[in-house]
Amino acid sequence: MPSFRPDKLRPEKRRTDGEPRDINQLGLDFMQPAEYSNAPRKEMESMNQELIESLENKINDVVEKYRALKAENARLNEEVQRFSSEREVLKSRVDSILSKLEVI
């Protein structure tokens, strides 16, 4: 069974003093930290403000529609209650008429 002791089996590869330590010394073309992000321009700020206002208007429209639908739902529930009570009254009247007809 092999032993897993890399420190004794394989010598570690160590950096010599001649190797570059700074990333810029490698000759790679990296962006400087100041180039990572650009400050927002005024046009972007006005566009963001317009988008926020548009979103706010849409949210207000949805809230208005929600309130209207909620009021309509309450009205329709009252109407259902009224129709249910009318149905019960008509049902009792029909039952009384049927009972009178059975007697005849």
C-alpha cells in the first residue's frame, strides 16, 4: 500500500530569487485598479431617475387596480349573500305551494 507523504517522496518546487514576484513583472496586460469601474455619468443618473419614476408609476397603477378589485370583490360578496337569501325565501315559498298542492 503506497504511502502519501509528499514531503518525503517528492521534493517541493520552491521559487528561486530570480523569479518575478510582482504581477507587472510577468509581462501580462492587466487593468489597473482605477480602470475597473467608471464613475456614473450624468446621463446615466437621469436615465436611472426616469426608470425609477416609471417603475413607481407602474406600482401605483397596480395598487390602484388592486384596490378597485378588492372593492368589487366586497360588492360581489354582498350580492352573493343577497341572492342566497332570496333563493332561500323562494325555496320556502315553493315548498309551501307544493305542500298545498299535495293536500288537494
